Amino acid sequence: REDLNKMIFIANLAKSIRSNGDRSLSGKEVKQIAPSFFWLLRDVLLEPTDHKGRPCHFRDYLLEKVLGECIDGDWDTDSIQYKASTCLLKFFTSFDAEIIPPPSTSPHVMKNIEDPRYKDEISPDFTQQVEYVRTKIFEKCEPKRGYAPGSLVNGMQLAGMLQMYVDALNSPEGIPEVGSTW
């Protein structure tokens, strides 16, 4: 849950996105152009469990025990965790999560992980999970959706759009305007 505090920027950014002019985009409009959210946690040793204590997929654990409790529980709706949780579920087209175990339990191997001499001491579970996550990310990759329904963004448009967003975010009064970036 402490990591949700670090994700409050998502809530603040989503609230600040404008179409053309002063109109804020609705959650539905943001969701149409937003990417998928993929939460990857590394060095995880614990096995996630559901509300009945049964082993479950990490995505389900986050949706139920972390995000779900923030939204459905007795959380203060002004809390950072509540705002971040609702934005994660409201503004992204989909939500997924995976975990990666530590590469090794040996501090010496961890300090020298780049050294080829220690390749055989890296955990096979780590190597297998990294490959699985890598494949999963590539399978989920899709072209950036445009603001107009059914449109896609090409490379030149994406570069220009990113520059406009960076400029807006670096300006004290800057508010990204989705409509003007296309």
C-alpha cells in the first residue's frame, strides 16, 4: 500500500488532462486513449493469497487486497491511497501485474550479477519468470490509440505529442491538452 502513495502522480495527471481549452476529460475519455497498466514487482518471495487464504495470481491479489480494500473499505476518500487506487482502475484500459523473484539469495551473486562467472548461480525461477514477463509485455504491446475514435498515432505524431506533454508538465501552469497534440 505504501507504493500507492508513490502513484498519486497518476491521479494528479489524470485530473489535469484537458481536451481543447478548459474542459477536463472524463474518466471514459481518458480511458479511450490511455495505455494498459502493467505493475511489475521485483524480488518478491511471498506467495499472494486471496481473502480466504488460498494462493492466487498476483494481479488478483492487488485488485482484491490492495486496490479493492482501498476502494471498498473504510478508507478516507481524500487519502492518497484511495485516489491512486481509483485512478488506476478508472483511467487505464486494462490492469495487469506480475512478480519476479530475486535473482539469488546470495549477496555476493547479487553484487556481481553482471559478471558472466556467476551466470550459473542465478536462480532458474528468476530466469524463467523474467522470460515469461518479457514475452507477456511484448504480447500486450499495441499501437498508441489516437484521440479520434479508431485512430492510431504514428512515430512522428508520437514524438511531437511527447514533446508537448513534457513542455506542459515542465511549465508551472502547464496542463496537457490532448486535443491539441494530434
